[in-house]
Amino acid sequence: MIALGIDPGTAICGYGLVEAQGSRLKALAYGVVETTPDMEGAMRLKKIHREIDLLIKQYNPDIMGVEQLFMNKNVRTVMAVGQARGVVLLAAAQNDLKLAEFTPLQVKQAVTGYGKATKEQVIYMTQRLLNLPNKPHPDDAADALAVAICTIHCGSINRMRITNDRLC
């Protein structure tokens, strides 16, 4: 099973591809899609959509996991992240890719066993679970790998019905 994890954002959209080989997990690829503030909003979204679509076509994942929005005091930030999530979800739909959505709490729980783990704890466990020689960088890519790990764990337990901050 190959899972594509996405940490959505307009300036930086993290992605991580993880393959489950039995009980072993292997990182296939990870990184970020970056846009610049001088790009028009629609062009930023177009770039994110195009890059995610290319990843889907290149790696042919079985499922995509996407981190859900968490409330932020800055409404503009929430709107921008929501738009980025929208084009990511569109890429999944256009490629008939199964989709799972997770709250940050669910991702932390799946990767560390503790829903209120720190970012450093999540990065550390992601590195260990994937047997990476170095910490995945940048943070958005590390978060996306964690989403992919969560997607694989939940996908094999409960074929994608996730609700109410319960893991799977």
C-alpha cells in the first residue's frame, strides 16, 4: 500500500509518500510545493494542484491522507489553507484516489501514541518509523510524512471512516 500524505498550505504545501511493506514503512519521496507571495492567488493554487497531480500520476498511491484545518485566529490564513486543501482534494478526485482526512490530534496519536505530542516528538517518531538517516525537512514535509503514516495505519484498520478525533 502506498499513501500520499498532504500538509496543505498556500505558501508551502507538504507532501510525503510512504509505502507499507508488511509491517515495515518506507519513505518513497517527500518535500514541499512552494509558492511565492508575489504570485497571484489563482496561480499559487494552480501550481499546488499541478504538482500534487504529477505526484499522484508518478507514484500511483492507493490513498491520499490530508490534514484537516484547525481553527486559527487569522481568518485569512484559514481561508488560504482551505483553498489549498480544495485543490488537493480536487487532484485526488480527478485521479479517483481514495481519501482520508485527519485532525492534527489524530496524526500525532497515530505516530507517537500521544495526541498532544510536540512537533519535535512527531518528527523524531516519523524519522524512526521510516528509518530515515536524518530528520525529514522542512517541517511541512515531515508533517506530510506523518499524515501518510497515519493514513496507512488507519487504512489497514478501518478502510477510511474517521470521526470525532478518534483514531480510526
